[in-house]
Amino acid sequence: MTQGLLNGIFIGLTFAIYITIAIRSRAGSTKEYYTAGGGVSPIANGMATAADWMSAATFISMAGTVAISGYDASRFLMGWTGGFVLLTVLMVPYLRKFNKATVPDFVGDRYYSRVARGVAVICAIFICMTYIMGQMRGVGVVFSQLFGIGVPAGVLTGAAIVFFYAGLGGMKGITYTQVAQYCVMAFAYTIPAIFIAMAMTGNVIPQLGLIGNYTVGGESVPFLQKLNNINTELGFQEYTSGKMSTINMFCITAALMCGTAGLPHVIVRFFTVKNVKSVRKSACWTLGFIAVIYLTAPTIGAFSRVNLIEKLHNTSYAEAPDWFKAFENTGQMAWVDKNGDGAIQYFGAGKSDMGTNSVFQGKGPTYPAYDAPENQRIGSQGQRLLANKADDSNPNELYFGNDIMVMANPYMAGLPMWVIALLMAGCIAAALSTAAGLLLVLSTSISHDLMKKIVNPKLTDKEEVKYARMASFAALVVAAYFGINPPSAFIAKTVAFAFGLAASSFFPTLLMGIFSKRVNREGGIAGMFCGIAFTSGYIVYFQFLGGTTDQLLFGITPEGIGFVGMLINFAVAFSVSAFTSPPPKHVQEMVENIHIPTGAGEAETHDFEI
């Protein structure tokens, strides 16, 4: 049986499960479409929330970023994990007690304004669209590698699948589909890590292998020392040391953390359980399920780094493994023989000697796709890799994206075909699960918060669900376009922009709405608008309008500017509120009431205002 056939069988089986669940869980009312009826068990909701949370950025790109960046990539681990703790402690118990099914619902009522609700809808659309771009990109990367098709075709295929089960089943269908997807992801992520840890370190537990000894070929040296040594020998920085500035590292981590606590597609998951007590149980289960993946990601990144260097560096291209040629064909890896010796050489900028035989010396970073020698032909994605990375002053000849490392790792380690097929199924499950959750929030924001609450309050339930499905289709069309033409080459970086937008808009607004009785309508609206306008403007300038690194504010990159936007939101909201009238008495009483811990037990109802 070939690898492609086995991949197809695993993917086909998982798709059959997802689609069957979607059909059997089809939403029959707005309550089922938005909150799954409010009766999901804490364990099931914990799995579904973990699946919703562990997106393509987590599953595919985070370990790849760890593999390439080493210590600097810990910003994703610390930011995303810490943010979930913030979310569960500071946000969801209070929002759940408020009994509103969506974030714009809370904003509209807490800030007693249709304008505030409208601004919140716009923020939700901005955040979710940016996030879903990364998921669509992840779907495209996986499908292109699985079936030997281009990334655009992979994106369109994934978009069609997501629309089918998200648009059909709503939150009810998505919840139970995500339970299945979490199970697939957990096995797909941990089993390859266990195999590789045993092969490289002799440890069955990957985390112990990371801090244990490297034992391949009779060697016995601490694994991290081995990793540092091979990095420095090839001109790279030590794996366990960082090169990112302290302020940028802090701002990115803080933006990811606060953005997590403001993500509407994660917040809405806690409205699917029946009461606040179940929310807290669900949050505990979610953290446990997330830990399975997050504690494994650093090991996968480190193992794949060693495997990449050991398997490819100084290998003759003619004798390169078949998997490398397969990744070349889909444009996920590229090789340029700069010194004409026919070998694949992977060097860092610290290795400055290119040799006297360089056939590309002085010719710039453009390498033709079709009129070059056969061993230098590359596809359009490979051209993109070279355009972004090629540099004649650097002897490196191997180019690849961070996002491919997780998928390449089991090939590099020579794992059994069924393990590779399982990993591929997990990659697709990760991208599809989050894309579905985001799609639901997008459609809800448009159909419920915009159409029902602002444009036409007389909409029937049937009409509201119809608008939600129409909005899902439109959102997927836009997301597919940007999945094919992403704002960043790497999934994790694109997703980080979404967290920055959430940190600068929803996080401060929700936090002040829950804990401050003095912040009023004018302050909330002005804070949201200024926070997201500053953050999105900064991102657009540096990603699309040619901003250069010497123009960065305090050296903060676009991934971390959401933290500054958050501070602007707080400052503007409190300042405006101080010079305008306080909120009405009933709003202040409402804020005070949601802090009272009564009604957190089994007797609390789950009749949301939808």
C-alpha cells in the first residue's frame, strides 16, 4: 500500500465521521445554531474548546517556529497558554452569568448603545477574518502536500468542506465534530513524537527525551547540547538562546495572552454548557486537553531541527530522500546549488564563505522556474520561498517554510506509513476545527448582532439562520482568497495579527465592562475604535505598505503592537469616561450583580437572550 493511498484512507475516514456528526447534529433553531442548545457536558465542551483553540497555527506552525527560532518561539507557548488562563479566570464566568450568547451582545447591552454593538461587530469581523486566513492557509498547505496539488486548490477544497458542516450544523454540529477532531489531533500529535523520542533519545516520553541524552549512532550527549552544537557549527545561533529584543518579546507575548482572552470564537464556546459551575469544570478540562499538545510542541520542534540537519545537510541532491523531492514538487521546500557542488547545504548567516565556485555569485535573489537546470527548477511556492529568503551573501542553499516542519518530521525520522497518515489527518482536523468555530462567530455577528439587533429586529428565527449561512459563504470566499494570498508567509504570524486585534479591541472593553462601573458608552466606543484602528493601521503599514524595520515603534513588530493598542484602548476609555456622564444606574447595578457568586450552582438556567 502506498503512502498516498494510506493518507487518503485516514483522511476519508475522518471526513466521513465529521460529516456524519454534522448531519446528525443539524441545528433546528437559532439556540442550537448559536449555543448548541446550552446543554453540552463539561468534558465534551472541554474537548471541543481545545480543538477550537488548537488551530493550524498551533498544530502545524507553532512546532515549526520552535524548530527554526528555538527560544524565541517560546512567545507563542507562553502567550497562548497564559492567555487561556486569563480567559477562564477573568472573563468567561462573568460573561456566562450575564447570559448573552455573543460578545457584541454583551458590549451592546453593557455599553447601552447600538453604536457600541456595531463597533463590536466590526471588531469581531476584523479579528475572525484575520484568524481564519491562517486556518485556510493551513488547510491549503496540508492538502497540497497530501494530494500533490497547489496551495490554492487545497484552500478551495478545505473551504468547501468547512462550509458544509459549519453552515449545516451551526454550533451544535461544530461542537460534536470538534470532539472527534480533538481525539484525532491528540493522537496525531503525540504518537509521532513518542516514536521519534524513542529513536533519538531512548525515552518513550518525548518531554523526558528533550531533557535527556541524544543516543543515535552510539553517541550519548545531552540532547539540547547536541542541538546547540550543530546549530553553532553551521553558523546559526544557539538553539536555547534568543535574539529577539526584550521589549518585542514581551509585547508579542502580552498581545498573544491578552488577545486570547478576547477571542470571540473561544468565549462563545462557554455558552454551550448549562451553568457557571459547568463553565469552570469545562475550563479545567480544556486546560488539561490543551496541555497534551502544548507540552509536546517543543519536543517536536527540537527533534525536527536535528532531523532536518542530520538528514539533509551535505547530502548529494542526486541521493536526496524521496520525501524531499515530494516537498519540492509542491513548493514547500526549494534548493539552489549556489556553489555548484551538487550537494544540499544548510548554513546560517554566520557561515560567510560561499566558496570560489559560486555559480550564482552576484546574480541576486531571482532564480528562474523553467529555464534553469533541472535540479534547480521550482514551482511558484518555491519561488515565493526564494524571493523571501534568498541572499547571495549567505551560503545557505536550502529554503523552506516553518509551516512544513511538522509534516516533514515523520518523513525525516522514517516513521511507519500509518503514523504519517495519522499526522496528516490531525493537521487537517486542526485547521478545519478552528476555521469552523471562526466561521460561526462571523456568521453570528452578521446575522444576529447586525441584521437582527440593528438592521431588522423583526427577523424570524428561520430568516436569521438563513442570513447566517449566507454570511458563512461570503466570509469563506474572502478567507479563501487571503488563504491563497496571505498577509504573511507563515501561519503563526498571520494568526498573531488576529490576537493583536483582539487584544487591542475586545480584551480591554470586556474587562472594563465586567469590573468597572464607571466606564460608560462614550468611553467604551472610543476605546475600542482607537485600539483597533491603531493596531490594524500599524499592521497594514508594515505588512502591505512597505514599512521598514528602522521605522518600528520601539522596535515592536506588527505581531506585538496589539499590546500597545490595548494600552491605548484603556487610556482612551478611562479618559473619555472621566469627562462624560457615568453609566445609567441600571447598568451599574448590572455590573455589580454579575460579581455576586449566587446562582453558580445547578439551579441556574441557561435561557440565553438570542
